[in-house]
Amino acid sequence: MKALIISTNRNIYPEPVMPIGACMAAEAAQNAGHDVRLADLMFARDPINSIRSVIKTFNPDVVGLSIRNIDNNDLCAPVRLFEGPKEMARVIRQATCAPLVLGGAALSVMPRELLAETGADIAVLADGERVFPAVLEAYASGKGPLNIEGAAMEGTAMLKDGVYVSTPPARNKSEACFRPPRYEKWLDKRRYLSMLSAAPMLTKAGCHFECVYCTYKKLPGGVYELMDPAEAAHEIERLSKSGFRDIEFVDNVFNSPPGHAISVCEEVIRRNIRARLHTVELNPLFITEELVRRMERAGFAGVGITAESASDTVLAKLNKGFGVQHVIKAAEILRKSSLPCLWIFMLGGPGENEKTVRETLRFAKTYPKPQDAVFFNIGVRIYPGTGLERIARQEGLLSLSASEMLEPVFYLSPGLNFDWLFRGVESVVAGNLNFIDVRSMQSRHLPRIRRLFRMLGIKQPLWRHTARIRKGLRLLGLEAK
Ligand code: B12
């Protein structure tokens, strides 16, 4: 089969991320013997024209549309990122009658709604590297992706006469499922590196945490499937040798299960790999001295800690599975380390009030190292099927139907006044140069700063230089007001 995968993501904030999922699906389909083309639209000047032209020249039998983001998760300045892929799906339908297959991280969040909005034939719910080749086989055999009983193929969903049918993905990832793709083969490596993008690397599937706002639980479930640590180190070495010195772990949580993270670091140390490793998904619960020492030696250049709050009331309502004592312990351990840290907080969730916000702000000013960066998000995006959706409905804050929730909709605690929170965060960010809010993440200066840093040889992560960047922007009168 001739399979065309279109990676629709064009969002360059906070950085252009390499489409690991689309590349994995493409590479697996090619390894299964199909003729595969990947059109990455991240840097395309005219994406619609690019789509028309690749369909015309390649004439695919199947088109896969990879959708990463629905929106930018920003209550203060929401951007509807799904608008682009929706228009692209329309253009694809005009240009070819090949079946349209959806895939990508967004599909694990709102598959039914994305199927309805794009009019696609089928959605791959996860594990594109296993399921996409099977879907291609089903089309090649002429049977299509519905089995005799009318059920969707394993790992897929579709709207059958308007009724949503789906079958969850099986739990049998093999080692090959984790192997990072040969990015240089599918993407414009130079363009990504010029923007300081890191190469994504996955070492596990699953997450056992039950955070109230999260969609991970739906897929791939609470049990972990783990990459062999030695194999992970081997792949890290391969990526590094092929010019991707900055490698970012994109696991849901890097340090859970903790023993696996430690083993991955140990294998990297044992092989003496000189890569610069990153993660923004460290859970405070499993931050131990043992892990931190290994991460330092393995070459971590920056770690993000998803603390979310420093109030026990809010952490309990968010069902984070840890309390302030764990956040403080993590901070104390990290203080003794050389790891640059980005502390990530989410203000305005269930149970939040002025007192709990003050607790978090006090923590942020007290515990992180002076050179660490601190990020505040305001409000929590509500997705269908989550505990947060139930809370929002019970509290009378949400009356939209699931399909209407494709529009950015956020939870903001009724115990808080939005203006008070917004102004409070604005003022604390203004007063602390190492603090950032969502506006900094979306700053129009970011792409230029990235290119400048690349030219000057300044290394990732960008947030490590928050205070210096903000000082510079302030001097030039360019800091967002
Ligand atoms: C790590 C991560 C980040 C890192 C990325 C680092 C990097 N270098 O890549 C950072 C912190 C930078 C980040 C940023 C953002 N992220 Co983020 N991120 C994630 C996370 C945790 C993992 C993503 C990942 O790489 N997974 C591993 C790969 C292998 O999985 P995958 O992409 O889903 O691909 C598989 C399948 O989807 C499928 N597949 C993929 N493409 C295709 C195509 C076809 C045809 C087929 C058949 C199958 C298929 O097969 C793949 C292999 O199994 C996810 C949550 C999650 N678990 O999905 C959120 C997630 C993707 N992010 C999300 C969001 C919103 C964002 C931001 C917009 C946040 C912000 N305000 O800045 C930005 C956008 C960045 C950008 N430029 O687009 C949302 C997206 C959905 C949504 N709610 O809109 C997610 C799902 C979190 C959530 N539940 O809300 N993110």
C-alpha cells in the first residue's frame, strides 16, 4: 500500500516538537513493507498547498493524519490548535478518495469528537507503530477495518452510521514498539535543531497515577509496559551519534516506576553516553537522592517537576497521590543537586482559594534553588470522561456536552476570583525574574531567542536562562505586559 502520513502540528510554542508518533507509525508501516511518505507540516510555508501537492504526486492508497494538540491549554489566551487539522482533513477529502485514518496524542483525549469533526474513516487510539500497519493490511485485503461482528479493529475507533464503536489497544508492546524512529530520515533535522528542539524518546507506556484532570488513564491504562533499560541506553546512544545530542524523555512520568528510571540512568552511565538528557515529567513522589545522583551522572541538563501545587487541600482534590511533605522533600533533595529544575504549578484547580494560592506562591519563593525556574499555569483544561469533568458538572460550572468540549473549556475554582488570581500571578512573576507564566511560554520572541541561542552555542533547556532572558527583554522594553 502507498501510505501518506501527514503530521499536522505547526505549533512552535514553547518549542517545535518533533512528531515522534507520526514517525513511529511511518517507520513501522515501512518496515511492514508499505511504501510510506511522511509530510511534516511544522515548517511548511503553505501547508494546504503542501498537502495538495504531495497527494497529487504520491497518489496514496491511505492517508494518515497525525493530530497532536487540540488547543494550547491556556485559559488566559486560548488558541484552538485543532482548527488547522480540521481544515486539512477537508482538503484531503477533496483531493483523494483514499481512506482517512486519524492518529496522534489528541486521539487519546477526544477520539469521538475528532472523528465527528473531521469525518475521517477510522481513528487509531494509540500504539500507531502496531495498529497502523494492521490498518493498512486490513485495507489492502479489501476487508476494511471492521471485523465480521461489526466491531472496530483492536486499537481503533470509528463512527459507524453515526454510532461510535471502539476497541481498546491490546497490551503487548514489544521492545520494537519503543524504539525511537530514525528522525533524520523522516524530518528536516536541521530545522528542528536550529530551534533547539530535543529528540523525543519514550521508555514506557502507562501511568498508575489517577490525577483528576488527566486523560492518560483511558489509554494505555494503569499498568506499565517498560522498555528494557539496556535497550533504551542503546537507542539514546544511537540518537546521540546521529546528531541529536539533546534527548527528551516523553514518558507520561519519567520517574515512575522509580526503579526503571534508575536503571535507564545506570545503563546510560555504564555506556558513558555523552548525550544531554531532559524531562519535564518528574513526579515529586519518587524524587529520591538515589535517582537524582543517577540523573546527574547520566547527563540530565534539565528536569521539570510537576508539583502542581504546594497546598495539601489542592493536591488532595487533584488526587495527585502525594502531599506537600513530598514536594518539600523533593525540593530539599534537588537543592543539594546540580540539576537545573523547572517547577511546574497549576493554580485554580478544585479546592483552590486565596489561602492555598498563597501557600503555593510561598513555596515557590522559598524552596527552589535561586537559579531554578518556576512556571505557573492558571486554570485546568477539562476533558470529557475525567474526574474533573464530573466535579465541574456537580459544581454547576460546566453545562457543555462532550462534543462542545473540543472548544477550550477550563476549570477555575469557585473559591477564587479570576482577576485576583491573574493579577496575583502577574505581580509575583514581575517581581521574580526566574518565574514564568503562560504568556512567557507563548511569547512571540521565543523563536528568535531559540535561533539566537543556537547561533551562540547556548545549550538547552531554554528555561534555564529564564532570568537572563527576561532581564534582556526588559532592558529592550520587549517583555510581555
Ligand atoms: C512530553 C509531552 C510534551 C513535551 C514534548 C517534548 C518533546 N520534545 O516532544 C512538551 C512539554 C514540550 C509538551 C508541550 C506541549 N504539549 Co504536551 N505532552 C507530552 C506528553 C506527556 C507525551 C507526548 C509524546 O511524545 N508521547 C509519546 C508518543 C510516542 O506518543 P504519540 O505522539 O501519542 O504517538 C503515538 C500515537 O498517538 C500514534 N500516532 C501518532 N501519530 C500518528 C499518526 C497516524 C497516522 C497513526 C495511525 C497513529 C499515530 O502512534 C504513536 C506511537 O505509538 C503528552 C501526553 C501523552 N501521553 O500523550 C502531552 C500532550 C501531547 N501535550 C499536550 C499539550 C496540550 C501540549 C502543549 C500545547 C502545552 C502548552 N500549552 O504548551 C504543548 C505543545 C507543544 C507543541 N509545540 O506542539 C496535550 C495534547 C492534547 C490536547 N489536550 O490538546 C497532551 C495529550 C497532554 C494532555 N492530555 O492534555 N508536551
